[in-house]
Amino acid sequence: MGNLLLIIVLVLIVVVVVGGILIYNGLVQRRLRIDEAYAQIQVQLKRRWDLIPNLVNAVKGYMGFEQSVLTQVTEARASAVTAGAQGPAASAAAENALTASLRSLFAVVENYPQLKANENVMNLQEQLTTTENQISFSRQHYNATVLDYNTSIQTFPSVLIAGPLGFIKREFFEAEEAAQERPTVDLGTYGVGQAAAPVPTAPPAVDMSAPPAAPPMAPPAAPPSEPPAEPPTTPTA
């Protein structure tokens, strides 16, 4: 009886140890996937950082009145590079500001025909747009991986060993709503906009589907009156 009890205890210990090892390995794998996904975001961000100076140099000769826009882009890029080593939350905030400044620049470029016809500028803009899409896909993959990991460390039985073994909650790489919207650019501030001319008011539309009104009709003429017929006379005998 004692040997049977000892075997049961040993089996339980082995099950607990094996289960703990499997849970630990699963958490480690999830954490490594997060690091890999974040590295993919960094690759795409670095590509964008490298393209921005080329775009600024290509357009600054044409945009004499919009130097403030170019300055904002340059400063936003510098802030994003600095924030890249401060974690996903800080990096995401800086990248959102950089995205907004780039969209402002693209909106201003639309008002310069010579820039729109410049093959180098259009090529750089296309590369930046493609990179933006790659950043968006990488961010979605990273956030999905973080969600899976954060859920695992907060659910049973992983929660029993996640805290004691140093598995902490990871931050999301979030894009703010303002960074997803196209910014409004007041072209009048840059001296290239003009007030819109008032639109003349159109005359009221005529409904052509209605039938034309009939002219007023004269009352019908009375028929000519005839004398009353005389009764036939009876001949006298």
C-alpha cells in the first residue's frame, strides 16, 4: 500500500514538472515571437528613415514657401529615430507624428505641377507609400503576437509561473486615429491658395416631364333655333 501511494505521488510530481516545463517553453516561444515581430517593424521604420532625407532634398528646391513643412518632417524624423530605442509605446507615438508630417508634405506637393512631374520625387513618394503599408502590416502582426502573449501570462495555469519567472506584460505598437486620417492643409498659409469664387445660383429647373397646359376653351356655340313644326291640317269634306 505504501509503495502504491509513493508511486502516485511520484507520478503527480512528474506531471506537474512536465506541465510546468511545457508552459515555460510556450511562454518563451511567445516572447521570442514578439521580439521577432518588433524587429520586422524596426526594419521597415529604418527604411522610411533612410528615404525621408532623399525626399526632402528632392523637393526643397521647389517649395520656397513651405520650408516650415520640410522642417517639421526633418524634426519628426529625428524624434522618431531617437524614440526607436525607448520601447514600442514611445516609438509608436513618434512614428505617428512622423506619419502626420509626411502626409502634410504629400498634400502640399500635390499643388506643384513641376514636382508631380518629377520622376525622382514620384518614385520616392511611391517607395514611402509602400513602406507605410509594410509598417502597417508589421504592426498588425506584432500587436496580434503581443495580444496572444499577454493573454497567456494572465490565464490559468500559465499565470502561476509567469510572474515568478519574470514574464511581464508587453506594450502594443498602436497607431493613433489622428495618424490614420489625412491631415488638412491650409494652402492659404503657404501663399499658394486663393479664395474660391462664388458659385452663381442656377435658375430653378423646369419640369419638362409635365404636359403643357391647355389653352382656355371658348364655350360651345348654341345650335340655330328652328321654328316649331305646325300640326298637319285635316281636309274638310
